[in-house]
Amino acid sequence: MKDSLIQIQTTVLNEEEAKSIAKTMITEKLSVCIQFYPIQSVYTWKGQVEEANEFLVIIKATKDKFEKIKDRLAEIHSYELPQITSIKNDDFLNEYGKWINKEIEE
């Protein structure tokens, strides 16, 4: 496999922002597939316990795209301090990995 696969996660305020991020990532060839769904979050922020309805966005990409994706997310994200984390995918269907690598290269 040319490059290892990762999933980058971020949370956003609403479905509209999730779709906007997804379209940006696809259009700019940073990812070939983005999934998002509603979640409920409880977290501390500036000394207070907060609760929020958010959308979790999962961006599927190759590891070599992480820095570009991270930088682009930081530019377009509405949060003051967005969650931008990656999870390495060591095991996957070989054909799936080939598809992601091929689509991102084009």
C-alpha cells in the first residue's frame, strides 16, 4: 500500500457546517469520503462544564494528507479551538486502501 490510511475526526456545531467541510475536503482532493452524524457532547470549556448537540465529522484520507487537512480545517472551522485528531488505520480491505490512494492522487 502506497500510504497508510487515517481517519481524521472533528466536531462541528451543525449539519450545515459538516456538509460544508465535507464538500471542501472532497473538492480539494484532500479526502474521498467523509461521514458525519449527530452526537451529544459533555466537556469542560473555560472552567465550565458544557453540554452541546454537535456533529462528529470523520474524514477518510491518507497519512500524507494530514497536515494539509489539519491546516484547512483550522482555516474553515467555526470553533475557537476545534478538535482535529487522527486515528491510524493499520488494517483494512486492500482494495479499499487502493481506492482511497487512487482517488486522492487524481
